[in-house]
Amino acid sequence: MDFDLAQLRALEAAVDAGTLEAAARALHVTPSAVSQRLRALEVATGRVLLVRSKPVRVTASGEVVLRLARQVGVLTAEAAVELGGEAPGAPPTVALAVNADSLATWVLPALAPLAGRVLLDVRREDQDRTGELLRAGTVTAAVTTEGRALPGCRAVRLGAMRYRPMAAPAFAARWFPAGATPGALATAPVVVFDRDDDLQHRYLRGRLREEPTPPVHRVPSSEGFGDAVRLGVGWGMLPDLQSAAAERAGEVVDLDPGGGVDVVLHWQQWRLRSAALDAVAEAVLAAARARLLP
């Protein structure tokens, strides 16, 4: 099966831009040209690759071809740089998915030195869902809780981030006067990141006999989440990498010493020989060895 580079670029642009019109603007062609390229690609593969909704949605077959399109794009960009065909300051782009806590505490500092060599397209997603972006071809690598290698990928264990139930001292005195008892855990307000964040409730399910239904505050920001806990909005599971300084300063206390949760993270990336992707992987793996629990 032969693939046309322009057709692959049309598929990638349509998915990234969301509509054929926006993809046409990105590619500096007409919407009709984008439509024709996509139709020709579907004829060549014998599969429907896109659902023409707004935004467009990639099908299961489309995910396979999209992954190929992104791989070809990475390799093409690197070859152009080596041949001197790219303008200075336009290095290859590496798209990766990272959970918010890792991004805020150890991943971004690890990637910062690569800024002159690689353009980063970071997608923030819950660690239990980052693998979905990799599977769909949206990103080329991901920090994920999925340990089994996804199709076309290789997986490496990074280590664990330890989370503990933390609260402001005044909040703990009010809601947990006798410690993290089942009664207090069932009724005390809790802070969660967003509707995909199950970490607090995972901890509660390990402590309570019934499905937990405490009052919930949602704060979809890693920094804002920590601030909400420190300000006494509710209690929450904070990673040691984020809470250590606040704990030393007496701004938060551990509600349940010894009752933390370890979240094991893995690095998954395409089986693709790319200097840019390899550089990102090397930086992430080195930082994980230095900052995460074995």
C-alpha cells in the first residue's frame, strides 16, 4: 500500500485543526483540495478515516493512518533540518501527553533544556487517560499508568509518585479532630482535580465500606489544587514532590500517616527512530530516575 505525503499531511492537519476549512488554511490550499486528498487517502486504504463532524473525528482505522502521518511528519522535519531545508529556529515538534502533577513537578524542568532543539506540543491529561491520546495517534509519547506496551509503542517503567491525604491545620482540626476516621472521611469536603480525577475516591474506597460521596470541590489546576488544600477549601491527595515544602512550613498536615497511595508511571513512545523523540525520552527517563520512587 503506497501512501502519499500530501494526503497524510491533509489527514494530520484536519485532525489538529478540527475542520477541513481550518486545515486548508494551515496547509495554504483550498478546502476542496483537502477534501480531495482525504478522499483519495480513504480510497487508497479502503477505509473511512474521518467522520466529517465539527470537529472532525478520527475512526479506528483513521487512528492507524494518523499515527503513520505523525511519524512521517517527525522524520520529514528532521531530514529537512539535516539537509538545511528548514529555516533556523524551526526544529521538529514532539507531541506528548503528561499528567498535570508530573508536568508541574518534574517533567517540565527536565524538558526545558531541550527548548532550542525541539518544539514541544504538550497535552495535559489525567495519567489514566494519557495512553488514549497515544493510542489515537494524537501524541508520539506519554507519561501514563498503562504498563503494557500499546500497539506500535515501547514502554519503560518510570517510577512512582507518592500521594498523601493532606489538609490545612485548621481544616484538619475542624473536620478530623480524631484523625482520618471513616466518619470524618465520609463527610469532610474533598478537593479533586476534575471529573476524571479518581485518586481521592480511590483512597476513600480503601478506607470506607461504602462508595464515598463526600462534598466535592473541583479545581482543574495542579498549582490551584495545592493552593485550595493549603487554604482550607478541602482535603486532597498531594504528591510528595509538591507538598514537601508546605508540610515543612506547617501549611499542611498529613491526615493519615502511612496511608498514602503510590501511582506508578510509565513512559510509552512510538517505536520510531527519531533524534528529537529520543532526546525527549532520555530527558524524561533521567528526571524520573532522580525524582520518582523506584
